[in-house]
Amino acid sequence: MNKTTVGSSLAMAVLITGISFGAGLQTKNPYEGNQKMIKEGLKIYEFNCKSCHGEGAKGEICPDLTTKKKKYGNSDADLFDTIAKGKQGGMPNWDKTLGTEKIWKVIAYLRSIEK
Ligand code: HEC
């Protein structure tokens, strides 16, 4: 291996690590405003969340999710974190059950009904 090959494989390694890190730390919803994804998000919501958060996420025994003001923050990153990891007050964690893509879809749905 000459100097140039060592240099470029090093650059490749840095690039690949950079890309995988980027995906893990995504803080912006890639599906926001996408009608198809919002529809899928609605289905995910009805199947997994409605029993607690109610019809149209207006809150039942659990918090209303249509308000912009949220206890744990309302940025994409906050919502992702709350849904993925759960909260001590009885909110289950969904990272294993749903995974990243479905969590973003359900957030796209929640954004579409936000008041
Ligand atoms: C077993 C009942 C239950 C289910 C099912 C459930 N949640 Fe929750 N959720 C809660 C409770 C209880 C809280 C309040 C937690 C707290 O205040 O610590 C909460 C809080 C939240 C919050 C934070 C609200 C705020 O004001 O910060 C979000 C967002 C949320 N849930 C989204 C979801 C989504 C999306 C789903 C479906 C994938 C879901 N929840 C399923 C019970 C549930």
C-alpha cells in the first residue's frame, strides 16, 4: 500500500463512520408533511397509541398530543426521544417495537393534527 491508498482508505473510514453516526442522531423528521407517511402514521397511532391517548390523540387517560405545548418538549428530537425511550409517568418505550422509521411516521401524523 502506498501513501495515497492509506490516506484514501482512512478518509473512507471516516466518511462511513460519519454517515452511520448521522443516521443514528437524526433530529429532523424526514417524513414531515408527506401525505403517504402521515396515513401510515395514523395506522401506527391507532394500533399502538390510541388505547391510551384517545381518538385523534386528544387525550383520554393520557396526555393530549395535539397541543404544541408539551411537558417533555415539542421539537422533532424531543418527540422522538419521548416515544423511543418512554417516560417514567407511564409512557412505554417504542424503540424496539416500532423502530426509527415508524416512530418518524407517527410523529408526521401527530404534526398533521397539531393545533
Ligand atoms: C399504556 C398507555 C400509553 C400508550 C400505549 C402510549 N402512551 Fe404516550 N404517554 C402515556 C402517558 C401516561 C404519558 C405521560 C407520561 C409522563 O407525564 O411522564 C405519555 C406521554 C406521551 C408523550 C409526551 C407528551 C408530553 O406532554 O410531553 C408523547 C409524545 C406520547 N406519549 C406519544 C405516544 C405515542 C406516539 C404512542 C404510540 C406509539 C404512545 N404515546 C403510546 C401513555 C401511553
